[in-house]
Amino acid sequence: MTDTVVSSDGTVIAIESIGNGPGIVLVHGSACDGRDWTDVSSHLQGFRLHMFHRRGRSGSGDQQPYSMEREVEDILAVVNATDAALLVGHSFGALLCLEAMQNLPPNIATVLIEPPIIDAADPPFPSEWRQGLQTMLEDVASKGNDDALVEAFMVHAVGSSPEEVASMKKDESGWAAARACSRTLPREASVTASYHWIPTRFAKVPSRALLLAGTETAPFFKAAVAELCATLPNSQSAELTGQGHLSVNTAPHLVAAQIVGYWESLEHHIVSF
């Protein structure tokens, strides 16, 4: 079922909803759309799943100037419209969900899968990298080669290996979706590079959170999860064994199992109180 909601700035956001049961809003990362959750959703029986397409792609509108705040408003609009009980985000989508947590009702829990909090890296990313990433991607974008733009983003922003990129290209529908939204990559990379982690902003967030990272992912994603777990007062973490950053594609059953297990623990907590 396809539906839409209107965000605070008037942008129309498209949502694909399937299943029956407690509501889960799934927020995809960069270089994809809501269909990135298709494989995970096949393992989430007994839930009403809302896979929305973030602004600028696949039926959702867009407005300028772009900002992270507008994307957070989109998430809150979808959560409010669907009465979801759980919010799940991957990569850049997880970073947006983290920001949304500050305005979520405390009864809505969150699952964050490897948000790209660069400030958590040790040693820190050099300032030249932060400044140069967007410039490099904009230069690639100006040449009009969508394949090159997606590949540059995956290698330089996400840290994917050439082998991982080659594997992505074998998924024709997934690579086509990445190419279709490639023009959103420079702006999302800019937000990631300029995002500054301020723990005190989140130290009193009441919502519960599960933080996930693959055992084979880039060190700064692991560091981000550790930093969040140390900061969010009602959080816990778990590992996705043998997985890198693209676990929602490479091991959807593992991701789904963590979501289901976490939901069951939340139900037990509610009953016990």
C-alpha cells in the first residue's frame, strides 16, 4: 500500500506500508530509497512496516534549501501519521533518527544501525577530509556520471572496499535505485562531514534505544555506537557478527532478528511495570 504524508514545510513524503501488527517506521540511508528495507521486511512478520522514501527520491518531493532539520521533520511526520511504536534507521537514516529522538514521545523506542558520527572516530578524521569530501563529490556530480558518483560516495564517505562496491553493482535493482538518487549524495555527505556530536544534547533523552554495529564494519561506525551507548541513558548495544556497514542488504535476517528480539524485550518491560 502506497500512502503519503505532508511534512512541516509542505513536502509530500511517500510511504510504502505492508503487514499487520505493531507499527515500525524504517528509515533508509544514502544511495537508496525505502525499498532498501525489502529484504529485512521479509523477516519481520507480525508488524505493520512503514518504509518511506526520504525527500528527493522515489515519489517523495523535495525543497530547497536542503537541511537535516527538514529530514527530521519528515520522520516525525511519518511517525505521527502511522502511530508507530518503533523507529529504525540505518546509516545516514540512523543519524536522522538520532536527531528525531529529541522530539519523540518516550514510549517510542529506536533502533540505530551504524549512524555516521564522525566526531566519535579515534584518531579523529582530519579537517581536510571534512572540507574536501563535499567538494570532491560535487566535482564528480558535475560530470554527470551517476555510476561514478555513487561509487565515489561509497568508497570515500562510507568506507566501502572496491570489492563491496562491485558486489553492490551486481544487484541491478539496488544499483539502479542508488543511481536514481545520486544527486542527493553530495548534500548528505556535507551534513555528515559537518555534523558535530554534542553528548549533552542527548544525555537526558528518555526514549529507549538499541544500537547495532557489524563486527567487520569501519572503526568509526563502531566508535559511534559505543559513544551513543555511553551517552543515551536508556540504551543497549549488540553486534551483527561477520557484517560490515551494509548489513541490511548482506544479512537482513540478522538485522530483523535483532529488531524482533528488541521489540519482545520492550513488551516484557512494559508488562513488568
